[in-house]
Amino acid sequence: MYGPLIDAHIHFDQYSLPAQARILEELKRFNIDALISVSTNLSSSKKTLDLASQSPHIYAAAGFHPEQALPKEQELSELQQLIFEHQEDLAAIGEVGLPYYLRKENRDIPLEPYIEVLESFIRQAAALRKPLALHAVYEDAAIVCELLEKHSITKAHFHWFKGSKAIIDRLKHNGYFISVTPDLLYKERTEQLVQMYPLTHIMVETDGPWPFEGPFQRNMTHPKMIHETIRKLAAIKKMRIEEVYSQLYENTKRFYL
């Protein structure tokens, strides 16, 4: 028997049309109440808003994913205007953050312009009182924390988070949320994070269509995988699975919906 769940971070617009249809058709079967569908740029944000208008189970977030070349000034302006005009239709601003992996590939990429873009989204989130869906891992998370603290942001979600104990403690102290993916079933690092973080501030996600390994290898990433994540999470926390389902659901509902 499946408890109810919400996929707290999925790139639904990146799935093929047949895959989108399959997932939506199977939501009820797998007791999936909602998908928090994040965006990667202006075009993606428009698609995500359109998808959300077609299904009561899709909740849109609009933003600019940092692991790509910086947006042109015109695109950034249009994206932030879109967010302003559709603020009532948006569950959050995201995915936004800093380009950790892009800079690992190319050390010559300057960080400061990305910080400026991120801060512009943080200011907009503060003005519109919208939650932030964040891509900020390892040492980048400390920079993002400074910006969030500067603008008194309390509703921050660090998706698929990875980082040191010091930054984990800082996130906990600030009351920020993290989320974990199905890699909890085969990544020791993710298991250690779950052990350290309070269940009251954890969500679960797929980051689909990103593929997973272990028991999910060669399978299309589907929100139903989260049920396996929750079983593992309950075992790590040594809690009744019904309690874990309930807490995770309430966490995500309170944060986004």
C-alpha cells in the first residue's frame, strides 16, 4: 500500500509527450498527489506554466538553471517579467542557483555574474513572497546561504543537496529544506545526509528525467520511484513508514502549496 506523496522537484517539461502522458495517467495508481515542476530558462518556464494550466497535479516553478551559459539581459528581463505576471500561477521561483559542475569543467568561468543573476531572483522571491527551489551544492551552498540571509529568506529548498557537515549545520540552523532522490538507495553520502537532517525539513524528489543507477538502472525516471526512497528513509530514521509518509507530505505541502 502506497502512502500519498509529492515529487518536490521534477523537470516535467523535459519529458517526451508520451512519457508525460504516462506519468499523469499513473499518478492516481501510485498515490502521487502533485509534481513540483521546475524550469531551466525562459522557454522552459513558459512550457511549465502551460503544463500546469492543463493539470491540477502540476505546480509550476519558473527560473534559470545555473549549469549553463548566462542568460542574455533580454531573456533575464523577460523571465522575471513572466514571473511577476504569473506570480499567482507559480508555486515557486526555481530552479536557480550557482554553476558548481559547470565550473568544475571550466575553471575559467567567472562566478560573480552568476551570483548577480541569482541575487536578482532572490530579491524577486522576497518581493513576491515566493519559495526558492535552489541548485547549490558543496561550497556554493555557503555563498547562497549568505545571499538568503542578506535578504531574510526563510523559504529555501536546496534540492538534491550535497555538502560538508558545517554547511549542513548552517542549513539546519536557518530552517532551510533539503530533498533527496532515489540515489538514497545506493549512495552512502545521501544516507549520511538523511541521518543528520531532521525529518521535519526533508522532502523527496526525482529530479526527473535525470536517470538513476542501482535498482533503477535503465528505467525511465518516474515519481513512483519515490516510494522506494521513502521506505529507505524510514529504515534509516527507524520510524514507522506511515509516519514518514505523513511528515514528508506535510513538509512539501506546507512549503510549496
